[in-house]
Amino acid sequence: MNVCDVMTTRVATVEMDDRLKVVKEILDCAPFRHLLVIEDNELQGVISDRDLLRCLSPFLGTDAESVHDTTTINQRAHQIMTRSPITIKPELPIHDALVLMLDNNIGCLPVLEAGEIKGIFTWHDGVRALLD
């Protein structure tokens, strides 16, 4: 079985200059944990929910919030994204994709074909495929 058989094809993206407030709103409301960062429809990076949590102040929205805390939410997507993410082709076997994710300690692999985003392969996709 190949990645194209189980990957998620509805991919959420943000632009390089989108503010983290937008990124947070998407991740807070969606059932996924990764956003692809694009510029001119080309993949530039990946932001995970963990990336977002690492850079945002825990005091946002509390009585202890300061100017510094609100500055963190106004950063741009390109400031926290993982640049030049590892990508795969749709025909890669699922086993190889999972090994690649384990070896690189990453939670997702953007799936590209001729530079075009076709989907995203996550741990969830891999586990679901193994259980089927």
C-alpha cells in the first residue's frame, strides 16, 4: 500500500506572512495538527501545533498578559515554520514513509508531485492504514 492510498488530500495552508493569530485560530478549530506554509502556491514550510505552542506566551488572554505576550501572537508564519520540510511522492510505500518520519522525528510529510501539493501524510494516516 502506498501513501496516496491513505494520505489526507484536503490540506490546510497558510501564507508566509499570515500572523500566528490566524494559525492559532485554524488549529484551535480544526481536527488536524499541521499546516503547510505556502508562497505563490509552492510549499515553503510546515507549522505544527507544537511549533505554535513553543512560541506563544502562556499568559495570552489572562490577567497576567503583557505587551511582550501579545507580541508573540503577532509574529508571522514564516518566523516559526520548519523550513524546507522533508517531502515524499504519492507512490512511496507507507512503511517507508513511517520509517522516514521515525528517523527524522517528525509528525507529517507533505506529499508532492512535480512540485504540486497533493496531500499530507501523518502518523494518524499511517496507523489507520496499518489497522485496516
